[in-house]
Amino acid sequence: MVSTYSQLCPVVFGPGAINQLADKVKEYGGTKALCIYDAGVKAAGIADKILGRLAGAGIAAVSFGEVLPDAPSETVNRAGRLAQDEGVDIVIGIGGGSALDTAKAAAVLAENPLPISRYFVGRGSPFKSTIPLFLIPTTSGTGSEVSIMAVIHDEENHVKDSVLRPASLAIVDPELTLTVPKSVTAMTGFDALSHAVEAYTTNRTNPKADILCLEVMRLIMGSLEKAYNDGSDLEARTRLSLASNLAGMAFNDAFLHFGHAAAHEMGVVFHMPHGAACALTIPEVITFVSDVAPERTIKIAEALGVDIRKGASAAEIGEEAAGKIRGLMKRLGIKSLKEQGISKEAAMGIAEGAVAHNPFVSCALKPVDPPVLRELIGKMYDNYQ
Ligand SMILES: NC(=O)c1ccc[n+]([C@@H]2O[C@H](COP(=O)([O-])OP(=O)(O)OC[C@H]3O[C@@H](n4cnc5c(N)ncnc54)[C@H](O)[C@@H]3O)[C@@H](O)[C@H]2O)c1
Ligand SMILES: [Fe+2]
């Protein structure tokens, strides 16, 4: 089989990577930066640290510190307007996926007319975006720094849509994640794990993504609980940063399927944080594929550290793997749909919208139409309470 895999941008990775920022800005010809972040990143002292470094190197900077969760289109438009008004020549996104996706969209708007909705995938307005874009993740979850898409909350149509603009450079410094709160550590860790499990079970897999996905699963199982229990554990944080980054590279080519379709819709309808929604889908994604991809199911279980019983079927092994993930979710405080006050009927009711709004659901190994997804969400509800 012939497959396609890519590497969208260079990555500077490791504790202390941020020390290269000013030199890299100069290397890319930046003289005036737009720094994009949110209140949490500011409160953690990260934005000021980065602004200080730019100032110290004689690089001018303006700030947009009003990023909101899930990159709503109105906020994105304001960031884009600022980029235009200030005539910046480089955009720097600093934060979780919401800040990085806002920065990707603002980079598009820096050189193209507003609003961002013109450039949503499927609407087809062509655009050129050449301004350098640096992305500096401060959570370990989305992998947005190496994926092509910015996931934007389209407030007009109440859906998550996307704009395609890769970074020019990613700077992944695990030290920047040391201040991530416990609950965000858990949710973002499950987001990265869901990227790996989903990207390993699409109809677009490739050899590079396969290797990355299995390693991501191993890295996360060996470090997420450690980082959750001790946020200052730099070794665990470093493994999670690597896992998140590698998972982003994997799903950028291999895509995702029903887990993220459901998670996006749950995010919009129930205002659930992205990673919390993704976590709930992982066990069902694993068991869903055990009949059509038994070998992959066993590989997933091995990577997750399940003791494979001799003679067990792929379906049984998949169930054990799913159970292991549910146990980890409980220990890390992931709330079930029921605990969030959502009824089973309401949860299953998102199936239609999830399929309609997320065409990548067709990348699943078996067809997922609304009745199939309804049933899967029903299982998510019953199997994790
Ligand atoms: N573009 C992609 O490829 C892609 C992939 C997956 C998810 N996403 C999107 O990413 C978004 C979710 O991103 P997220 O899970 O990183 O959440 P987030 O960006 O909303 O951040 C979550 C919270 O963590 C805080 N935070 C971030 N870094 C911190 C730090 N170092 N110290 C203290 N607090 C910190 C933030 O202030 C915020 O309150 C969603 O919109 C989702 O759709 C995008
Ligand atoms: Fe995700």
C-alpha cells in the first residue's frame, strides 16, 4: 500500500527550548511580533517571560491576551484585526490549543480580509498566508503546533470548523507545562491519547503514524498519572510534551474519526472541555475496531500495558484495554457524562450533528452514521459512570 506522510514544520524540542526564541524570530526576519495567549498563560507568568525575552533582544511586540477556550470566531477576528492594524511581521501563539489555534487563524487574517469564516474548510475562499508563525505549546494535549488545522468555534453556526495554516516553527519546551493545573493535565493527556488511538485506527494510517501512535500510547501510560500526581515532575512532563507533539504529527496525516467527531459536538453542545470529551470516547474507539482490526487492537493493548492473556480473543483484549483506560480516567478525575448532569438521551442526541459537522468521521474503519454513533455514545454513557 502506498501512503503519504509529512512533517509540516521544524520543531525545537526539550527543556530550555524557549531560550532559542529570540534568535529564531530574527532568523525568520521578525521585527514586530503579535503574541497571542490567554489569561491562564498570563497568570502563570509565561506570557511576561516571553515578552521579556523579545524585548531583551530588541524585538518589538504587541499582545493579544484575550484568547478564549475553543477559539471562538469573534475572538479570532479581533486578534486578526490587531495583526492588520499593527502591521506585525510575525505571529507567536503561546498556550494550549485554544491559543495556538487562535494564532493560526490570526496569521491567516494578518494578510487576508476578515472574517475568518471565509476561510473555513469547505467554504473554499482561497488565501495566501506567508507571515512567519511560531507556536509554543504550554499544555501537552492538542499537538496543534504540528498539525495543519486551526479548530475554530464557529459561533454563527454553533459548530467547530477549521482553517488550514501550519506553523513555520514549533518550540516545545516542557518546562512551560510545569504550571498546568491537575485537571488540565488530565484532560489534555487524554486528548493526546485519543489522537494516538484514533489515528492508529483510521482508513488513512501510514507506517510513520503507526510508529508514533504506539510510542505515544506508551509514553502517556508511563507518565500521565505521574505528572497528574506531581506537576513538578519534569521528566514526566517532558514525556507528555513529546507524546502530544508526536500524536499531532500522526493524526495530521492519518486523521481522526468518530471519537473526535463526538468530542467536537459534545464540546459545542455541552460546553465540555475538549480533552474531557475526548477521554470519554477512547474506550469505545478501542472496542469498536476489535472485529475489523484485531491485530491493531492487540498492539494498542500491548502499548497501553495490558497483560495479554494467552488464547484471549481480540474482542476480549480490546475490552481489557478499554477497562484499563476507564480506570485511569477515574483515578485522574475525568467526570462521566452522568456526573456532568447530562442525560443518556441528550448525549445520544448529539449523534446526528456530530456526523453532519465532522466529515472526517468517514475515516473510521467501519461506517459511522448517526444510528451507529448513537449506539456508541450510549455505550460511552453506560460503560463509564
Ligand atoms: N489544531 C489542532 O490540531 C487541535 C487538536 C486538538 C484540539 N484542538 C483544540 O484545542 C483546544 C483545547 O486546547 P487545550 O486542551 O490545550 O486547552 P486550552 O488552550 O483551552 O487551555 C486550557 C486551560 O489551561 C490553561 N493553561 C494553559 N497552559 C498553562 C500553563 N502552562 N500553566 C497554567 N495554565 C495553563 C489555559 O489558560 C486554560 O485555562 C480546543 O479548542 C480543541 O478543539 C486543536
Ligand atoms: Fe483533540
